[in-house]
Amino acid sequence: MEELAAEGLVRDERYPGYWFTAGGLAFQYWLQAPNHEIEPEELQLIAQIAGTAMRCDVVLHTLVSDPADGPALARIAQRVARRTGGWVFIEFRVPPSARLLRHLADAGRCIGVDNAVYLDAAATAAWLAHPDYHFVK
């Protein structure tokens, strides 16, 4: 919740899981049962590669399909990952190139799975700063 507020979002007191930007764009955050979002086989593969137990507990979500939401959501996710030692799951429009994956891996830890990646906080920051950055809802 601190990271949502740091991004300038305001909590909706009627619905505590909902946060809004000054422009009215809606975001939602919740804690969930571990691994609800990820298939167990994929999670085991990621854990083997990462060298640590992995699970999905925190979900950050935008409630509209405005591309302006993407950078804010990614910044929040990057800061949460930095604070918790966690990872960020990112899907791409098309499978990322080997060059992009190398760039992200050079910046931090990057694990590619089909057209998605799991990035640590440093690699997420590199993706945000990359000229090909894009947001996929």
C-alpha cells in the first residue's frame, strides 16, 4: 500500500482494494492464496532456475485498458519487488528477442518462459527504461 501511495494513487475508502490516480484511472491490489496465478509446473521450473522457492502472493492490476496505466503499474511492481526481494511477471506482445533477454539479464535476473519473463527488481527497472518498453494488460 505504501508503494501505491508513493506513486500518487489514492485509496478508495469505500472499497479498500481499489486505488485511483489523480486522473481517475483505477488500480486494484490484493493478497491471494500462494500460487493461485501460476501453474505448479511453471512455478517449479522458475524456482529451479532462480535457485529459491517461488510463489505468487501479491497481485497488482489495472482496471482499465489505458496504456498510460502500464508504466505506473510497472513502477509499483518494481518497487514492491525491490522491497521484498521478489520478482515481477511480465507478458510481451510477442516473444522477446534474445537481445532483449540478454539486456534484462545483464541488468538483473531474468527468466524467460514463452512470451513472458520473470524479472527481479533490477531487471524490471531496465525494462521500464528500455526503448521497446510496452505494456500488455
